[in-house]
Amino acid sequence: MTTQPDPDTIPWSIAISIYGDEKVMETNLAKSPSLAPASQVLVQPGFDKVVTAYNDALDKCQSDVLVFAHPDVYLPSPWAGQLQTALHWLQENDPDWAVLGLFGCDSRGSGVGFTYSVGLGRFVGTPLAYPVPARTVDEFVFVVRKSSGLRFDENLPGPQSQLCAPDICLQAERQGMSVYIIPAFALHNSNGWSILPLKFWKPYLFVRKKWVSELPVRLPYAHITKWCTPLLKNTARSWLKYRKSGYRTNSRVADVEAHYTRLRESTAAAFSGAGFGIASELVAGRNPSDASNQP
């Protein structure tokens, strides 16, 4: 007997760019229960740049909603339902949205969203009740509406195409389209950064020059300004901290499923179902809105 698809389900696909980290994907994203409801899973190996792989995925995608995810992300069982709930809310309230994220910065530069970063070793952000407007989103998981016509800038330097998500958010802003952070919890099994790596600076300076008329632009992990002063100061402080104390950030956990289960058991109410009912009191007192060091 063939199960008929739910007519109320909004189809969505997911794209993953693989640039030499197949093992990372196998032990993280590939284990995600929420991959099963996707209409397509577009694994994109062999591209010299992530943005090139992402544009190719936009061309191949058969659904209007395309999720982009890093290989080191884990999407637990409730995630797909949370995405559906957000998409239905947007269908009623802002059907011409362009970009969605799980964590980002609003127009005031404040961090919004809720996730868990292994690199930081803590929850980041505050649970949301509904999608909220944002200006930029983090690259670890974000969504583009294909019919928006947005494309990734293949001039962005570096194979990992860092800052591609903020760049496409600024494209959306320029064209008068909306960006939102949605209530959909994912675990980012990232390696933390003690200091922003040199490879980050090329895309940073590229975006700074491209969007000079829109500065300042706040990202979850950096502040793009005309004179780069906040980022230079933060880098200097991080370097001194590293030199004085030998500070090290956290590394990826080997068993992401077990790590998620431990988090879920220790904060059970925070993972109550697939809707928007994530209990905000569970992150009270953790200074969750401080996203200045988000990896």
C-alpha cells in the first residue's frame, strides 16, 4: 500500500556542499532523522566553491524551499515539523519571504534564534514563539525560497564561501524581500575558534567592500564596519587570551546522536514537540543573547 503525501505539507529540499569532509557528513548530518521528509537531498561534491555548489543546487531543486546545511549539523526529529510550522506561518503572513535562518542578527544587531553549539559548549540564543524578522543569518543552516530569484555571489573568495548567507540576506534586503529567523532547533557539532582564522578575512573584506553603503552589518560571529575596528579589537583580545592562558575551544563530539539525547534529557521541556512550544525558561541565566563568539 502506497502512503499518499499530506496535501498540507509544503515540499522542501536540502543541499549539502561536500569539500573534503565526507566523514563529517556521515557522522553528523547523514544521521539526522529530519532528512527523511525532504523531497530531495542534494549532496554536492566536487565543486571548487561552496557557493558554486549552492547555485547548482538551486538549479536542480524541484521544490521552492531549499535548505542549505553544513555537514556538521544534526537535525533532530522535531526539526522537520518545526520547519513546516514556520513555512505555514509565513505562507499566511509573508508569502514573499526570501531567506530563513535558525540563528542570526536583527536590524539592531542583536542575536536572535536558538541553537546549540558544540564549539562553544552551550546553548546560544533564546527560544522563539514565532518567526521574527532578521537582517542576517548564520550559514550553518539557512533556507532560500527559489522563486525569490536570489543567487549566490560566486566572486566571494575562498572555497568554503564563508559569509555567503549574510551576503544573500543583504541581496534580499536590497530587493525589498524579507529575512526571518524561525523556531527550529538544530545542533551544530562545530569545532570552536579561539581566533578567527586568516581564511575568514578575505570574504570579510569582500563583503565589507561590496556592501559599504549598507554598513555596519552585524553577524552572529563578527561585526562588519568601514574601518574593521570591532573585529580587529576582538581578534586582538582573543589572541591575548590564547597567549596568556592557552585557552582552547571545544572540538566536535564523536557521537552527535548521543550528545543530542543527553541535551534532550537534561532539558526535556526545551524539546517538547514539533511546534513553537520551546520553553524559554530553560536558557534563563545563561546570557544566551551574547552571540559575539558564535563559531
